[in-house]
Amino acid sequence: MNRVHIESVKPDPADTDVRAEGHAEKLADPARLNALEMLGVMEDTTDPAHERSVRLAGRILQAPVSLVSYVDTERQFFKAQTGLCGPASEARGTPLTHSFCQYVASTGEPLMVNDAREDPLLADNGAVHDLNVVAYLGVPVRAPTGEVLGSFCVIDDSPRTWTQQDLDALNDLVAMLEAELALRHTVNEREIVLQEMNHRIRNLFSLINGMVRIDRRSASSAEALADSIARRLEALSAAHQMIVPVVDAQRHLGIHAELRDLLEKLLLPYKSGGRLTLSGDKVNIGPKSVVYMTLAIHEIATNSAKYGALSVSDGRLDIRWWTKDGDLMLDWVETGHSWGETEVRGTGFGSRLLTISLEGQLEGALTTEAAEDSYRHRMRLPLARLVL
């Protein structure tokens, strides 16, 4: 943690503008608010680690009040405190009209105030008039991912000149508290991963069981059944390889898989000879939707490799996608192959799988148009559903 040296006793008016600049926007930063929610630090529960920390701060710095305050866009919540009394103590927090800690949260820097009554930014703050906050020393408390959650502070009801030793002591206490938060975060993440693995394994077995039961009705032989199941399992394996890093990254940063990456991975065997083109906007797909998009794309590609453009050397596949009115629109167009009037594609389990994946799970629609020299699928999928 950076050491900040105290150079002056009276506040510099120029510092007021720095502290206030972009203040509301910084408090409302989505990553910061998400970190507050993910860590659950604003839940109305007591916590021994926080309680020990504020007691130590009060004893070491000989301050009448010490507290850990977590700040959102409307209020500050006292996760732990010593020395407070009255409504603020009972409510375990105040609105931001009575908060110095909000400026620690927005700037990410320590705030050292020897006499708030002489500070241009803080003199009219409700904490001065209603809570008798005069001297204040607060340092940022950060999430394991770096976002500023709030302030660990000590308060005096009389003017006080804070020293570098005071600041160092508070920084050390914050470092211990942040280590505790990081450890809890790691433990919680492991528990979530185990739960998610169990859930996905159960779903995978259910899906495989369904494929075997349904596909065996239309398979012409045991060999054909085994080949069909093997190809679908390969597609599921490809989806799994994309899902594992996506799930982990999404939990931390909100990251998703990109549609282009998914298409390139699934259609890699057909890219040779310039017969495949992909074009479209950047579209993110969440870990749940990746599974069903993979099954659908694999099924359509398998049909094309059996009956369509991907079954002949001169065939071409052009995939184009765009967004419109909250939906993903995707055109799958095959050319370079002649389709007979009696030829039927996408029957049996494959057709049902497309319906289940695209219409059932992804809440979209699939239309198909066949002409003498072309074949087109058009998907319409809600973007709000795809990001899940």
C-alpha cells in the first residue's frame, strides 16, 4: 500500500476541487458497486474480523471513534464501529450528507482532516454539525480485485494533528483486513466452483441420456448411433473448453465468450480453401447459452456436411450476423450445391435438438429457406437471453 506523507495542517483549497471532481461518477462505478455486492460487505451482519480491527484502531491511535464504512451511491454502512452513539450507531450508517468516507471511496486516497470546520469541502457536511466530527483520518479499503469499497477511519471530536505514524498504523490495520477479505473471497469462489461443477455434471449426464434415448429411435444401425453420439459429444467437449474459462472470468469481470470465437472453433474443419466466411458485430454469449449455441451450430454444420454445401468441394458457407431491436440476427447461407426437391434435411433428433436449443432454451426462432442453388437458416435470438 502506498505511503502518503502529511505535508500541511490546514487544507489547501485547491484540494477541494480534486476531491469533488467526478465524485458522483466514481461512487457509481459499476465495477465498484458490483464488488460491494459480490463481497456482501453491506449486509446488516456483524463480523468478528471487522470488530477486532476497529477496536485495535481505537486503542492504537487513542481515538474516541473508529469504524469501517462501506459506501454505495446513497449511504455509508458501518460494518463495525466503536465509540459512536445515538441514531447513527443504531442505524449502523448514515446518508452521504453525513459522510466523509465517501471521499475516500471516490478518490481512492487517504483523507486527513485536522479540523473539518476549516475545510472548504467538509465544513458544511452534516457529520460536522450533527455527529460532532472534527478531526478525521481515513484510508481506503479495497476489494481483492482492486475496487475501493469504503474507508477505515478514526475520528475525534476535537481538532487533532495527525502524524505519519498514525497513518502508517491505520494502513497496517487495513492491510490485515484486506487480507481477510481476500481469503474469504477465495474460499467462497471455491465453494461456488464446486457447486457449479456438480450442477453441470448432472446436466451433462441428463443431456447425454436424452441424446441416446431419442437418437436410437432413428439410427439405422448401432454403428450409426455410436457415430452420431460421438460427434455430438465432441461438440459438447468443445463447448466445455470455452465455458470453463468464461465461467471463471465472468464471475470476476463479467466476461463472456464471443460469437465469432465460438463459430471459428466449431467450423474449423471447414475453413480450408476459402469456402467459409464469417462477418458480424461483436456479440457476447454467456456460459449457459454457449452450450445451446454449440449444439445448434454443430447440428446445422453436420447437416451441411452430410447434405449441403460442406459436402462438396465447390460449396460455400457464408455466415453473417448483426443486432436489431434487442435481438441477434444470424444468417447461415450455403451456396454451390444443388438441392433436389425431395431432399429432406434436419429431420429426426437433430431437428428436435435445434428446436430445444434455439426456441426452447434461448427463446428465439429459426426459419429455413431452400432454393435450387442456395439454402439459408436465419436465427433470431434475444440478446438478453444470450448473455446468461
